Amino acid sequence: MANHTTKRQSFERLDQLSRLLDTAFEIPGTNIRMGIDGLIGLIPGIGDFAGMLFSSYIILEAARLGAGKTILTRMILNVAIDSLLGSIPVIGDAFDIYFKANRRNVALLRRHMRE
């Protein structure tokens, strides 16, 4: 039972982090949501790198929870796509808002772990 509680707590933390990173704020006058990742991505040079570090925590936690190599590889690929395309000025910032790699990764982990 304690293991299940710990796993549930981990998923709750990952959900909270992914919401903060990808969907915490609504752009006024739209239904578009963005998070801290989209905001820090606007900082030239370091923003996308910082976002990648936050996203990496989710992957490390997934590994700790026992996600397999295939799931971890897909999660890494999501973060790599987000980081590489997100680094393109203007277009990349818009991509960051729509792609939501962190929400994708937590959903992928949940499906895999059947939590």
C-alpha cells in the first residue's frame, strides 16, 4: 500500500509540474494555455535550455518509477523536439505553446504505468 501511495504522490507532483510548465496560464482573450516553459523560452540563449532541464526532471522521475526504455526514449524524443524546435526564434515560441511536451510525457507515463 505504501508503494502505491508513493507512486500516486509522484504522479500528483508530475501532474502539477507539467501543468505549471505547459498550461498554468491562459492567454487573455483566447482559449490558449501556456506555462512557464513557454515564458522562459522567450529568454534568448538560456530559456530553452532551462525548460529542457525542468523537462528532464519528469523523465528522471519516470525512470525512478520504473518506466521502460521505450517509454523513456519517447519522452526524451518529446523533450528533444520541444527543445530543438522551440529554439527557433518566434516560430519556436509558438511551437512551445502548442506542443506541450511535459503534459504529453506525463500522459504517456500514466498510460504506460496504468496509474
